[in-house]
Amino acid sequence: MFTSLRGLSGDLVEITVNGAPLQVVAGQSVWSAMALNGFTVTRKAAVSGQDRSAYCAMGVCFECLVEIDGLPNQQACLRRVSAGMVINTQHITEASEVYHAEL
């Protein structure tokens, strides 16, 4: 469905997306690495549960939120992949438990 105009030139790094190890070009965006490998869903809509993905791909819409290395709400279109990165589709819904840090 997606193809890279730049090709696969450059150093490859290994990342993990939803438990699957992938070899991707270092420095490309997390979203492009995901999409080029068939992972087009970045999160589920909080209320409806519908699949969401990058819409603007430039950091304005916040549709591409993913969990990166255990940290939720990371914009996949703005973050660059790096070796060992662990990325997961985000499933934060109305039913999710919210934790607040003690101040």
C-alpha cells in the first residue's frame, strides 16, 4: 500500500512494532517505518474504538499517537526511529485507568 520514494538506502536498525522485529532505515519517522511494514493503525479512537492513523503527517492533528519505549502519546510522524526502539499501537479508551503523579 505504501512505498518509500527514498528507497531502502541508508543504515538499517532493528525496532519492534507490536511485538514484531523489523529492520528499518535509521532516521525515518516512526510512522513511515510502521506504514511501510504494514502497521498502518497507530491507535484506537478513545470513544468509538475505531482505527486511527497519521492524517497530516506533520505533527498538527495528533492522530498518529503511539506508545514508544513504554511512554504513551508519542507522535509517530515526528519521532525518528532509533536502534532498539519498541513501538506499540496505543489503546487508551474511556475505560482505561488513568494514573496521576503525586505532586
